[in-house]
Amino acid sequence: MKSIVLIKQIPDTGEMSMDPQSKWLVREDVNKIINPFDTYALEEGIRLKEQHGGEVVALSMGPEHSKEALKEAIAMGVDASILISGDVFRGADAQATAYVLAKGIAKISEYDLIIGGIYTSDGATGQVGPAVAEHLGIPHITGVRKIREISETRIEVERLTDGGVEVVEAELPALITVVKEINEPRLTSLKGIMKAKKAEIPIWGMDDIEATEGRVGETGSKAKVIDTWIPQRSKDVEMLEGSAQEIGKAIVDKLKTAKII
Amino acid sequence: MNFELTEEQRMIQKTVREFAQEVIAPGAERRDETTEFPEDIVKDLGEMGILGLPFPEEYGGVGADTVSFALAVEEIAKVDASLALTVSAHISLGCAPLYYLGSEEQKKRYLTPALQGEYLAAFGLTEPNAGSDAGGTETTAILEGDHWRLNGTKMFITNPTYAGYVVATARTAKEGISSFIVPKDTPGYSIGQKYEKLGMRSSDTRELIFSDARIPKENLLGTEGEGFKGFLKVLDGGRIGIAALSLGLAEASLEAALKYAKQRVQFGQPISKFQAIQFKLADLATQIEMARMGLYRAAWLKDNHQKYTKEAAMAKLFASELAVRAANEAIQIHGGYGYMKEYHVERFLRDAKLLEIGEGTSEVQRIVIARSIGC
Ligand SMILES: Cc1cc2nc3c(=O)[nH]c(=O)nc-3n(C[C@H](O)[C@H](O)[C@H](O)COP(=O)(O)OP(=O)(O)OC[C@H]3O[C@@H](n4cnc5c(N)ncnc54)[C@H](O)[C@@H]3O)c2cc1C
């Protein structure tokens, strides 16, 4: 069983801010983490390897400092990590990102399963996983909360939907994206960190993945971000005191005065 | 000169920080109240490798450096000084003597399980009549055939309940002091009641009693009569641990004080706008930065196999006195609220006081420093 886990390094969810000019997220000088959903993907990939043998590889597209996230993946237990990086890839939308990742996967060539998080906490499109699968011409299942069975040729999973749970099967190779219910990511072991220190992480560019110019980065992106902003949070807070009944009544009075009810 | 942490130092710092914030912090206040020892968390620390952090992989350690050890202790101390003391004492008092002085056989048998987190390790030096004056050790060890027979009492020892062995100092027929590995299940070795303490309340501090305790002959650690030299070396490393603990605690005090000062409004403005409060905070921030430099440098000297006795004593002295000052000022900035348990800073002060006493009092640090500058 060989799995490829797609991961992305993002600014710490608690510390996000936006460059007012470019409308891009500020990615420098902030604490960076592995996209939380991707840690579940990593854990699942590592568990598959532990249970079925084989190999698990982490793949990311991003600026050079994404190497840190890829080293963390090695510290968690993946066998190897690969980074696709370079200025041309900057500013990619979900489609351009998926194209590049699919090219990277094609270069790795042998795999049974690709695992990603259901979405990233910074972009939140949820499109990259499925689009990668489309590029590769393989089936995909999103929102997986449990792998029920997996063999050389087939996977059966439980998929979390708005209404409940679906049981879905697919032929391998396939791509799945996972939700938090799937597992409990392990503690990073410090031994793993020392192992990661020694690991070489190859950086692939346009030529390595044989990508077509014009299909990557900002130029390859059909979606243009027109405007983004962080909603203003009002700091006007009024604390009500008294018994539950008194507070309840006071709230109703206030809502009435404000003509909300 | 390079003031930047290496990539793996940063990763270790981040991993321990996340674990400390998410897993250790939530119960710290409760444990201070109940004095309950967090066995589960210590088990997790073992799994992560923290209990074997600065020792080579061949003995079951992680193979990280002293700087990483300091970073880890600092992060734990920010949220729970008692647990940081448990870890620091385990590594630099319990494990270090085995690593420095132990034979291959002793390392494999006793050190490896300790580094892998199977059990903790402890160091028994202090006695009723031998504190700062550790040379005044009265515990005796008499060689009888293939056994040593130990008699005596050790005071204020950290970790013994959970320790697979304790390294104990004693006098033998030969002049000087010797060290011995005393396994937990040794007949004649017993562990006393938990002390009621001012601070560091969920760390395990007890009296050890050796009453005709019999240990195998091969449990002598290092050379007979040369234990004094050995534990001076151990204490040098221990001071880096206590300095890191102090730094973490001081940072926690500053963080709490700063946050509170920005929220608390008196006379129509946050108290952080009053210069009297600002100066306190500015002083603490400055001293914390200086303590950090001193500590990391001492750790760096150790990692680079240079002399660091003086620097470790200075780092411990400065940081521990800062930890007390910082906690004290944090309470002052909190006013009456700071005196209440709910705001944590009173715990910081109680915990901090130990740091001026353990592993050599502030007076002893000054003696060490004075000696090393030629007095
Ligand atoms: C919570 C806790 C945990 C501990 N853990 C351990 C442990 O794991 N292992 C262990 O072996 N010990 C441990 N100790 C003991 C600790 O190291 C000693 O308490 C410390 O070394 C001081 O010894 P003492 O208490 O006998 O004080 P004393 O040595 O009696 O000192 C009393 C006072 O006299 C001062 N003084 C002494 N000599 C001089 C001098 N020459 N010049 C000037 N002033 C002097 C001291 O600085 C101090 O202010 C622990 C203590 C505590 C409180």
C-alpha cells in the first residue's frame, strides 16, 4: 500500500491577517501550522502503512518554508516528503493548485491512495482534492470519517454528509479527503523530529513535474479574488446581571426597544 | 555569532509548547490544590521522548541537545512548574549521573528504561545534616561480600515514588563520598510520606530511608570515593534545568500581568497606561530577555563541550531570582485579584520560591560564581 498525503502549510488559524493591497493572506512573520485537517490525513496515511505495510509520502505545493510542515510530517511518521515550490506557483487558485499537485503525483507515479484534508482553513474551497482526482482520472470520495475496508484494489469508506452517513466504495487508486472524526492524530515524537532533521526534502520545479506554463500560479488561475476583508468585530458588549429571569426579561426589553422583535 | 535556534530546536519547542498548552495547562491549577501527581501526562511525556531528550539514541534517548532540553523545560514551566520540576529533576539529576558515570551495563539496565519513560529517575543527595554542605553526607555504605549495606536518611527528594531507581550518595570505608544506584524494590529502602509544600505541590517530594538496604556490589556508580566530583558535574547541568524552569515561570508571570494590565480599568483607563505599571512590565520584559540569553548561552557552552560551571550558576541565580520578582510584581499588578487563587499568579510566586533554594541556594550560586572569578 502506497499512500500520498497532500498537505498545506497555513498561517495559524488564530493569527490570520490579510495584506490590504494584494488581498493575499499574510504568510510571513506569522506562526505557521499544518492545515488542521491535513494532520488527520497524515495520521490516516501513517496508520495504513502501520497496518498494511508499504509507504507513505507527503506532498505539498507552497513557498520554501513549507519544508517545515513537511519535516513535521516526517516527524509524525511519513517515510518521505516532497515540496513543489518556486515563484511561478505563487497566487494559485484551487484549480491551478490541483493541476500542479496532480503533475507532482504523476511524477511519483506509483500509488494506491491519495489522502487530503476535506479543506484548508485558509482557502476553504474544498476543491483541491476532487480536482486532483479529476486530473489524474481516478475516483474520489470527500468527507471520509472512516475507512471500513481497504484491499489492493478496492476501498470502502463511511462518508459524513449533512444528513447522515453514506457508505461508499471505490476502486483503487483513488483519492479521499478526510474529516476530523476519522482519527486522533498522534503526538509528534521528539525522536521523529531528530529523524526529520536528517531528512532531505527534494524541491521540484516546473521542469521536474513537466507542467505547462500558463497553467500554474496566478496566471494559471481562472478565479480572481476581487476583494477580501476580515469582518469588523464590534467591541460593544453589555453584561447583564441578575437572576436568569431578570436577565431574560432585560434581553427581551432590549430587543423590543431595538425593534428586533 | 548566531542567535537563532536551529530548525529542530524550533520544532521541539513548538511541539512541547502545543502539548503544554493543550494537555498540561488545563489541570495545573487543580493539581496545585490537590497535590495529585499527573501520572498520565508523565506517560505521554515519555511517549513523546521528552524524558530522554538530551541523551543519545543508543541508550534510548532522543539525541537532542541541552538547548532543546532547556526549551522543553521552559515551555512546561510556563503552564505547570511542578511538572517542569519533575522533568528537570528526572533528566538532570536522575539520568545524568548514570549517563556520565555509569558503566555500559548500568546504562543499559537502568538508564534506558528511564529515558524511554518506563519510569522516572531520582537523585538523593540532601540529608538532614547535609544540605548546602553536601560534603557532610552521613549515609553509610558498607561492603559485605557481594553487597553494599546502606544506612541513612535523605531529605526533600524529587520523584522517588515513580522512580525506578535513585542515585544516592554515601560514605564508604574509603575517604570521600561515593554514589550508588538503588533500585526501587531494594529490601531495606523505603520512601516516606509526601511533604506538605508551599509550592511545586504536585511534584513528588519525599524522604528516603535506608535501613540496612542491600544493593549488589556492581551498583556502585563511578569510582569509589569520587562521588563529590561526580555530583558537582551533575549539579552544573541541573542548574540549566532550574534556570529554564525559572525563565518559563517568569514569562508566565509577565504574560498574565500584561494581559491583566491591559484589561483592568481604573481612573478611566487601563492600568497599563500608567507609567508606574508600564515600568514594572518593561523591567520584567528586559530581565526576561537577559535571563534567556544567559540560559541559552550556558546550554550552548555545555553542548559545545566548553566549561560552563560559572555560566550555569549565573543563569540559575539570575533567572530564579527573576522568577520570584516577576511573580511578586504580577501579583502587585493584579492587586487584590492577584492574591486570589483564581488568577494563577499567586501559584507562580509559591512555585518560584523553590527555585532560589533547590539545586543550590542563591547563596551557594554566589559562592560558586565568586570562586570562579577568583575570590
Ligand atoms: C521541593 C524540593 C525538592 C528538592 N529535590 C531534591 C532532590 O531531588 N535531591 C536532593 O538531593 N535534594 C533535593 N532538595 C534539597 C535542596 O537541594 C536543599 O534544600 C538545598 O540544597 C538547601 O539545603 P538545606 O535545605 O539543607 O539548607 P541549608 O544548607 O541548611 O541552608 C540554610 C540557609 O543557609 C544558607 N547557607 C548555607 N551554607 C552557606 C554558606 N556557606 N554561605 C552562605 N550561606 C549559606 C543557605 O543558602 C540557606 O539560605 C529539594 C528541596 C526542595 C525544597
